[in-house]
Amino acid sequence: MAVFNPQQLQELEQQAKRNRGHFSHEQLDELQSQLSCDLDMLLKALLPVAATFSQAPISHFNVGAVAFDKTTGSAYLGANLEFSHQALSLVVHAEQSAINNAWLHGAKEISRMAISDAPCGYCRQFMNELDKSAELAIMLPTLNTSLAELLPSAFGPQDLDNSQRLMASSTSHLDSLSHEISDTLKVHLQNAYAPYSGNLSAVEISTQSHGQFYGRYAENAAYSPSLSPMQGALSQLALAGLKLDEIVISAITLVETKGHENQKAVADAVLQSYATDAKLTHVLAEFNS
């Protein structure tokens, strides 16, 4: 099994922080040369790096995941994120974090997932929403398998007559907004995935010294494994090695589809886990039918 030494791991962690958990095709090629290993072995070797970004104040169980995008040859880290004093259903699982990271960075086809521990049923269901999920390879520390083997007789978008898939859905056309938002937030809003509720929604966290962080709604055919915009944005913050209550927040903006709103209460609940006085600006959007 390919492994990085402690100094290499520390350097990779710093590199991951700078790039918010993204390793390019060129960087992966270089790392493969360093370890003289194949891609699957490299993705497994990156799991300890991913797990360093875990924030698990409840379980104290740190999980790392790495998603590989076949279209660009890039890898995206993910780690579990827990919120103190809130319902456990709000937890972001490492697999969700990695897929969300890839999606926000423009990935189109996740063909491989390396995970430090066997994925729970919740995460298997979340991965099943992906385009080409039937072909998804799963690499565990001591086992290479597939999502099809881990989730037989799966329930998915096809069972709800949904022809869309996460990472393969079309861009929606924005008609109007109740308040102006940034152009980047508009892009995330238009590319949210909400085929079941119709609530295309996204969030922008603006910081004073660390830039902006985004999240967009990713729904699931089983409903419960859906990832809220706020969960997605805070996961991105964690992958930069940051915590909301340890940095200065300039603004937080949540935008939802008028008449389909369902995310403000979730966003408020998650924010209550942090010692921050940041206020949430709520914006409503309308889309061309």
C-alpha cells in the first residue's frame, strides 16, 4: 500500500488548504511518480490528508474521502463535518463533502471514490444520485468494490420519473431576484440540483480575509440524504482549514426559489452551532418556466 511520510503529509495538507481540497491532474501525476503507484493506490494514500479536515465534535470519528473526476483527471477531498447541539441529520458525511467539493469546482463525472471507512447506507444513497453511479468504483483501505455491489436493488431518480442526475442536470434560467446578489452566487443558484422540491437554492459566505465560500442545494431521490446549501458552504470552509466562529464574516446570503422555500430554517439551525453574530440575508428568486 502506497503511503506518504509525515513530512509529505504535512505538505499535502497545506497544499490542500490553499486549493480547498482540490488536486489537479498534473499534481496527481507528480504524486504518482513520487510513490511509484497507480491511481487507485494514490487516492487511498490521500485519505489521511482528507481526514485531517474532519470536524467531528460529537462522534470524534474522523472520516476522509477522495472523489476522482474522470473528465478532468482531478481529485477532490472531503471530510465529515458535525454541528454541536444540532440534530445529527445535519451532519455532512465525508462522501457528501468530497462529491460536493467536486461538483462546486465543475466536475462532471465521478468515476472513483476512495473512502477511509466503509460508506454507510446514507452515503451509498447519496452517491446513487450521481450520473453514471452504476459505474462508480469504490476503494476502501482493504477492499476495492463498486457502488453497484454495495447498493443492490437501488432506489434512485428513475423511480421518481426524474430524468436528471446530479452533475448532469441542465442550467436553469434566472428571471428575477428580490435583492441583488453576486454574479458567482447567481451561477451556483442556476446550477443547483432540486428536481424533487423545485427549490433551486444556493448560499454565499463572504469573509473578511479568506474570500467567498459557496454551497448549492443537492437533492436526493430518498430525500433525507439531500445536502443543503449551508451544509455545502460550511464543508468548503472546513476544507480550507477554517471554522466559521474563528474568522470574520462580512455577509451570508441565502437565495431560494420563491414559492418553494425550505432551506432557511436549516441554515439558521446550522449557524446556531457557531459562536458568530453573522446575520443571514434571505433572497428570493424566480425562474423562467
